[in-house]
Amino acid sequence: MVLLTPAVFALTLLMSSSHVVDIASKTVPILTPTELEAAADADVLQNGDWLKEFLGKKFEQMEERVEKLELENKVLRAELEKCQNKQQQTIDDLTEKLKVSIEQLSLKHQELEKLSNAHKKQMEEMKEQREMDVAELEKQKLSNANKFAEIEQKNALQQEKIVKLEQYQKERQQRRRPLPLELKYKSLNKWTAVGVALALSSTYSSFYIFAAYQNAKQHHIPIACTTTAALGTVVNTIAKTNFALELVAILMYISIWLHMNNLDKKLRKENRTNNVTIRRLFKSLFTILLVDFVGWSTNSLSITILDLIVHSIIWHTFHPVPMPFYSTPSVKNTNGLLTNFYQDGSLR
């Protein structure tokens, strides 16, 4: 190992910045350490003073440079500290933002997880509901199929009944008699109505003729009118099955009405009581005419019986007729006219 003397160290330091160093306009080539040590020993002897001066200047320059570097180092340290503080502040801000972002991300992740769980649960419920709906639909289809089968069975039975009924009707039509049952029933109803009407009319007409005769005798009404009215009742009863006889009865009632109208005009100034009685007779005849026309038009048993009942009610209501079954006097108020009836038929 070669030990370097201070002179050799100084020369090495001077030549470290370049390969060639110009010292007092002399050129010093690059030498090996051995050669450099030998040359240094020789130069030390020759140039000792110059080397000292040179080294002193170099040391001064180095000190100035070191001071300058220290100042620059202080400035750089201050800037570095400032940058570090700024960087630390930035790091703190970024860390805070990162924490906030992480918290928000965590919350969003939790919400997303909740939504995912809810969606998963909803999907499971929908799946279960779909399975239940499918099962219910299958059950409903089976029930509808059973109902349709039952309806078809009922329709088949109904159709079979209809076919049997049509067959029975055809067989019945083939076994029918020449006279239809409907005509027999209608004819039976008609003759039943006539029989009932004649039975009621026989008693009614006999009493009516007697009462009308007494009434005509009491109020000076021609007996022909009352007799014609009684015969008209009998003819009207028989005429329920004949248009011509019904027309005769109606004409008889019209003739009585005309005769009573003329008689009313003649007696208008003679006696008020007779005049009121004749007007009642006129009204009752007109009402009976309408009822007879309705009975003739419908030609039914109910209207025939109603016809006779209306005859009796109208004649016995509007006529002051003596009643054979009255045992005591009675008073009847008819349109303000007070009339006493007695068993002997007199009007008092």
C-alpha cells in the first residue's frame, strides 16, 4: 500500500477536477501514484513556497464555497421544509378526503348490500308467489275443466230431454182427435159463462121486472121502458156468444136511453124528484151500456159475472126500488135526495 504525503494529497485534489492542471504556466501530466510521489518529493524541494500559497488560496476558496453551500443548503432546507409542510398538508387533506370517500364508499356499500339483500328477498318472495300462482292456476284449470264437464253433461241431459219431449209431442200430435183440445176448452169456458150468466140472470131479471114495474108505477114512467130494459138484460146475457144478439141488446138500451131523454125534457118543469130519478136511470143505462160493450168485446166468464154484478149495483143504487125483504123503514141518501122506502112499495 502506498502512503500519500500531504503534498501528494494536495496535488491529487488539484487534479481531480481535470486531467491537466496549469500551475504557473507549467503543464503537469497525469502520473501514477508512485511517479506522483517521486515528483512531489522533487517539487517540494523546488517549489515548497508556491505550493503553500496555492494550497492556502484553495482552502480559502473551499471555505467560501462551503459557506455559500451552507447558505444555499439553509435556503434549500427552508424550501424543503416548506415543501414538506405543504406536502404534509396536502397529504393530510388527501387523507381526510380519502377517509370521507372511504366512509361514503362504505355507506354506499352498506346501502348497496341492503338493496341487494332486499332485492334477493323480493326475488325469493316473487318466486314463491309465482309458484303459488302456478299451483293456484293449475287448480283453477282443473276446477274449470270439471265445471265444463259438468255443464256439458247437463247440456247433454237437457238435449236428451228436449229430444224426448219433441218425440213425445210428435207422438201426441199423431194421437190427437179431430177436435183440438184448445177449442174444446174455449167452448167449455164459453158455455160455462153462458150457463152461469143465465142462472144469475133468471133470478135477477124476475126481481128486476117486478121492481121496475113498481118504480114505473110510482114515478109515472112508461111500463114499456122498464119491460124493454128487463128483456134487454136477458138478451144481453144470452148474447155473450152471439154478435147479433149482443147488438140487439145494445140497440134496446140505446132506445131506452132516447126515450128517457125525451121523457126527461117533458118532466123538467113538472116535478124535480121525478126528473132526478129519470136522470139517475139515464146515467145507469149509459154505464151498463159501456159494461156490456166491454163484456161483449172480451167474451170471458169473469167479465160476464162482473157485468151482472154491476147491473145489480147500479140499478139498486140509483133507483128508488122497493125491496121485498125490508121489514122496517130505511133512509137512503142518493146525491142529496132523501127517499123513504116501505115494504108496500110506496114512496113517502
